[in-house]
Amino acid sequence: MFAYLVRRVIGAVVLLFIVTAVTFSIFFMVPKLGGATADDLASRYVGKSAGVEQIHETAVRLGFTDPLYVQYGRFVKGLFVGQEYNYGPATEHCPAPCFGYSFLTQQPVWPDLVDRIPVTASLALGAAVIWLLAGVGTGVVSALKRGSFLDRSLMSVALAGVSLPIFFTGLLSLSIFSYGLGWTAQGGTNPMDASSPWEWAYDLLLPWITLAFLYAAAYARLTRAGMLETMNEDFVRTARAKGLTERTVVVEHGLRSALTPILTIFGLDLGLLLGGAILTETTFSLPGIGQYAVIALRANDLPKVLGVTLVAAFFIVVANLVVDLLYAVVDPRVRIS
């Protein structure tokens, strides 16, 4: 088990370095392939009245004229020990982890991400709890009542949840439950500014339910398919023949064996959402990483986009590492191998 853990951790670290190299190369090679020069990048850090010579000097000081591998080495060093930025009048120290300075605000990218991570994490984790309980529970009930009216009704709702886009269900729920009935918050507020846990949950309740509805539908269909396949296996019939209760057979033998594919997609889904639930945060005006990414893309602010991409990649890799470790808990065959 320890060797399995070490292999997964080493693989995750190597994958993160590969992601940083590929992402950095894309974000600094694509502008050059599009015709942008080092001076064009440096012009974002100086005033509009700056001359050509001043812009070029800034490009040299910021290292934009250096080879790409030198810039990448400097970037990786900044992630661990920080980096010095020389704009001309003064040299500023960007503390680790340094993702660079924004073209638009001239401020470090990492503190902005830190301020927005709690909002995105609150949204993703809260919705994950709801969609796991609702989706898996619905799938189990539907599989046990296969072919019944309840089964067809639940799967029809699940089909609607998978088919409807989040911006449609989000705006519809806002118009009904917030603007119409006044039962939930109307969005546009920072839930982390709430004075109590109840106010925090109230601000996020509608985004949680809207986001969970989309994912719960997919999990219900996947759980139903897995349960239908598992409940027909020989070991399930053997468990019933031994006199075990139906609850034990369903939960300990049927559901546990069907959890492996659910864990796989759960790691991917949660990792992606921790990197920014763009549509949900934009629909409900939540100041999270997803909304931050939209603002950065509209302004063509490359350091911000690079920072969001790397943070999202980190969450995805870590989430998949946790899923790999949970495999050993759910499936004893992983521990044996």
C-alpha cells in the first residue's frame, strides 16, 4: 500500500511539472505565432505615452527577450522562491508562489486567486455533497425499482438535468425562486462576507442546487447502470443465499462494487469545478475563480489566464490522486495488486 501511495504521489508531481511546461509554452508561444513580439508584451506594463525605446528596455528587464526555456526556468523558480520584477524606476519582489503580475492591474496574480478560491471551493464542495447524495441515491432506488413508474419518472428528470445547460436552469431558478418568490439570495454577493454560517449557506443555496441538478442527473444514470449490472453478479446471489439482509446486500455488495466508475468521474468533476465553475459563477455573479477567468479572457490578461489554468490543473491532478487512493479503500483488489 505504501509503494502504491509513493508511485501515485511521484506521478502526480511529474504530471504537474509537465502541465506547467506545456501551459507556459502555449501562453507565451501563441502570441508570438500570432505576430506579437516581446515589445508587444512589455507594452502592457508601461503607460500609453511610452516610447519604442522605453518599451524595449522594459521587455529586456522583464526577460521577454530571453529564450523560452530561460523564461520557463525563471517562472518555475518564482513558484518556489519568488521572483524580482524590474519595471525601471524600482524593483518589486513577487513572493512565492509567483504567477506574475497582471497586465491590467499591475498587481500580483496569486493574491487575487487566493481571495477567490474560497468562493469557488464553497460552491464546488457544497454542490458535490448534494449531487452525490441525490444522484447516487436516485440511481440506487431507480435500479431496485427497474421498469416501474418511479424508475421511469426519475430517469426522465435525470435526462432533463443532463440536457438543460446551466445558464438556462440558473436564470430560470433565479427568476422563480429569487426574483419571484424571494426564497433565496439574488446573487451578486460574496458569500465569504457573510456574518454567520446560515447567511453563507443562504447566499449559496440556489447555486448549489442548480449546479448539483446538472451533475446529480448524470450520477443517477451512471449509478443505475452500475447497480443493474452488479446486482446480477454471482457474488450478490451468493450473499442473498447466505441469508444477509437486503440492505446489506445492496449497500455492502451491490453499491460498493458500483462505486469505482462513480469515483473516477467524481474526481474529474470536482477537480474541474475547483478550478472554476465558470458558467455557474457568471450566472449568479459569484466572485470566484471562474468569474476571474472570464474577466481575464475578455481583457486578454495573459498572466491571469496562466494563473487560473495552472491552479485548475493543480486541483484536477490532486483530485485524481485522491481518487486513486480511494480506490484502495473501496476495492480490495487494488490493495492486493
